[in-house]
Amino acid sequence: MVAAVRAGRSTTQVLDRLEPALRGGAQALSFQALRWLGLAQALRQQLAQRPPPPEADALLCTVLALAAKPPGSEGADYAPHTLVSQAVEAAKQSPSTRHQASFLNGCLRRFLREREPLLALAERQPEAQWNHPAWWVRQLRQDHPEHWQAILQASNRRAPLTLRVNVRRTDRASYLAALAEAGVPAQAVGEQGLVLARSVPVTQLPGYAEGWFSVQDAGAQQAAPLLLEGLVPAVGRPLRLLDACAAPGGKTAHLLERADAQVLALDMDAQRCQRITHNLARLGLQATVQAADAGSPAAWWDGQPFDGILLDAPCTASGIVRRHPDVRWLRRPGDVAQLAQQQARLLEALWPLLKPGGQLLYCTCSVFKAEGQQQIQTFLAHHTDAQMRPSPGHLLPGAAGGRAQLPDNPDGEHDGFFYALLRKLAP
């Protein structure tokens, strides 16, 4: 999995190909390695300035990441000599690394002998100190000069398992009681959310098959209430809503849980559209799901304006790296500007589809201002018929700064997001 990420593929692609029995362990090991990969790569440069072949290098960096983690810090602790022994055995079992087993053994044993001076030297590099690419660290320092360190620290911590209770099937108090009876402590967050004290396979939680809940971060749970607040349907018909980039369907479902609405859910990927349909069916909800490019309305729009549009735009996902630690290593500096162009295209394409008095909620799971605050400032400067409504703006991950707090969640336990609610003025 580490080798795949370094080659530009996500961990999800690898996990989907593994036997189910192996996925949990593979994910836990690789996620921990990816959270410490910056330090591991700096150590490898000291131990071997010339890298070994990619598979052997990935194995070496994985083991260095697991071994270099300070004892007692977040994540599992592994006995160093056991790590070395098992790494060498793993190398011997694979044709692509068999001839590197002695090299790996030498590097790792040297690290155990010289751990402290090697760590001290490695941690002088920003990537090793923060376990994020250097360009990412620079961008955060520029965008959030008061909070950039807290953002990086929060991004390196594991996110909790957060649920959204399906109020069409049960209520939060009843589901809290069901969790307590099952021995799973949880606390309330936001209006419908629950943060579990420990992660549990979701299919083993009470009410999974019955659709009592969805997995959704507390920050993401703000989208549906923000869009729906102040929307009034025309007499005799339900609200007409568009979820423009809907997969896997969490926000679509939340809209349907909170309002009697006709929802059109779009996504460019047909397979991801199937996930939307599947997730809605489990929850007992229904929307019109269509595979289409939201930025090309001529191919799918029926000409009837929408009361509300949710644009959860494609972005760098820089706000959710604690859940997806591979993202930081997959992104490149040019991705921010490229994705900002896509976001601007979608905003321009969807704004004419909104009726006067309607609302568009623009959101990204990004902490970079080019994908949030700057994007909306530019849009407002060019659209005099757009009025900014009270909006959270940039929510920082974890407890990184006061603006990262939810009303019922003073510790700010959620991912990083940006929200801007725009109302369309009458001509």
C-alpha cells in the first residue's frame, strides 16, 4: 500500500483488492506508516542515499515509520527487533525484494544502534518534522499563520468514528441507549451526530441493516442544515434540490432525512452512483440518481430551477487527511490551482440553475484558502445577484483554533471544511 501511494495510487484502490480478512490489519499498518512517512523517508536518506528498488524502498520506509514513532505516541507500538526480523522475512518471501533482504537488515539494525542521532538529524527537515510535504506546510503557513501548526498536528491524529442518526428511523436518545446496551460508549455532537469512544466495524453496530445511522464526520453534518435553513417550498410542491457532486451519498441522505424534498443527485462516476443508490436504500430514502457532469447542465437539466443547490466540489481533500493519510502524499503543488479552476467552473455552471430567492451551498473538505475563502470572494466580485449568508467559512480539523468549534462540540472534533451559503437575489 505504501508503494502504491508513492506511485500515485490511493490506498483505497489496494484495499478493495485484498481479501476482507486482511483489510483491517493492512489498513492499520499502512495508515500508521503513512502518518510517519515524512520522518521515515528522511531516515532512509541518511541510511542509504541511493534508494533501493521501489518495492524494497517502500518496505524499508514502512518499517522505519513503525519503528521511529516515539513510544507512547498515538498508534500501536511494535518491538523494534521484531519489526526488523519480520521485515527481513517479508523481503525474502517476495521476488521483487528477495535480493534486498541483507541490505534492509543492515539499514534497520543501524537505525536501532544509532536511533537518537539519526532522528535528530532527520527532524531538521520540515517533511520529517511535520510528516507532510514541504509545499503543503508552506501553504498552510501562508493560509493560516496562527493555526498552521495545530492543523498539521490535528491532521496526524486518527479521526474518531462519527455517526449521523437517521431521524426518519429513530432518534438520537434512543440510539445512544442502543449503543450503550451494546457496550459502545458515545457522546452527542451537533444536531444528529454521535462520536464513538472507540472504532467498531459499522456493520456490527446496532441498527446498521435497519438504516438507523450513517457514518459521517461532524463537520460534514453541517451541510444539510445550512442549505435547508430559510428555504421555503412553493405552495403545493416539495423543495426541489440538487446535490451536484453527491457520491457516496451522505449529504444527499441527510437532506432527505431533514426535509420532504425532491433531490437530484449527480456524480460523474457511474459506479459511485451505484453506491449512492445502495446507501439510500439502506436508509429507506429515495432520490433521482444520475451519472453526469454537473458542470455541463445541458446534458441533464430539465430547465426547471432549483430551490437549493449543494455543491460539494472536488478538492484537494486537505481537510480530511487524518481519515485518509495517503492524500498528503498523493497531492502535488499544482493540484490546488487546477482544482480551484474546476470549482470555479462548477459554480459558474450551476448558479443559473438556481431560482431567485434560492440558496447555493458551496463546500469543500479543504483547508486551503484557494479552494474556500478566495474562491467565494472571486465569485461574489463577479456576481452582483449573489448575497453571502451567515456561513462557517473555514472549519479547521480537530481542535485547531477557535473557529473549528461546533455549538455542541467545544473540542472542535471534526474534519477540515469550508462552507459558504449564497442566496440568489431577485433581478
